[in-house]
Amino acid sequence: MGRLAIEKSHSEAGDCILALDGRLDSESVALFDERVAALLAEEPRSVILQLADLEYISSAGLRSILKLKKELSEREAVLKLVDVQAPVRKVIDLMGIFDEMDIFSKDESADIYLDAVQRKEKYKDSDFPL
């Protein structure tokens, strides 16, 4: 119980990826929050939570993810969830904290969406339509 491994990487597009393996619950949420605080200090424009190996999420874990989503939103950055396992997806869907556009399967590419968001931000003050 409480076992959680977090691996940080970056996509080719520069998105920050946190791959979670194990359980995000009351015993492991402090580790997640610590890693998220370090990540936010880097001021990322987009964060992807890779959840293919996340077996379980508790209400404490959901609160931490919601807190991350809110913080990123306030910074005009985005959070996407990728490869969410069915039991975890069911809990997330029941909570209603994520839009369908925020959750991707391994067959879909969050990179395409995030690239479009980044281009829009880059050219938001220009006269060129995207």
C-alpha cells in the first residue's frame, strides 16, 4: 500500500511528462505533491500525466491532481491525462473534474493537441490566423 513511483521526462514538443506507477493514495500523495511542486517551479506550459501504470487513486490523489490542474490553469498552462486504466478512469469520470478533451488513450496523441495550444499561445497577439 502507498507504493508510488514517479518518472519525469519531456516530450519532443517540450511537454513535461510525469509517469505514475503504483497507487496514488493517502500514503503516497505527499511524494506526488513534492514532485509537482518541483515541476511547477519550472513553469511548464503543459503537463502530461502518464497513468498507464497507475493501479489505484484515492480521494487524496484526486485532490492533488485537481490542485495541479487548477494551478496550471491559473498559469494558462494545460494538464492532460494519458493512458488512464479503466478503474482509475471510472473514478475520474465519476468526479467530473476532467473534460473528455483532457483525457487521451495511448492510440491518441496529446502531443498534437498540446502543440496546437502552444502555437496558439505563441501567436495570440499576431495578425495571423492559426
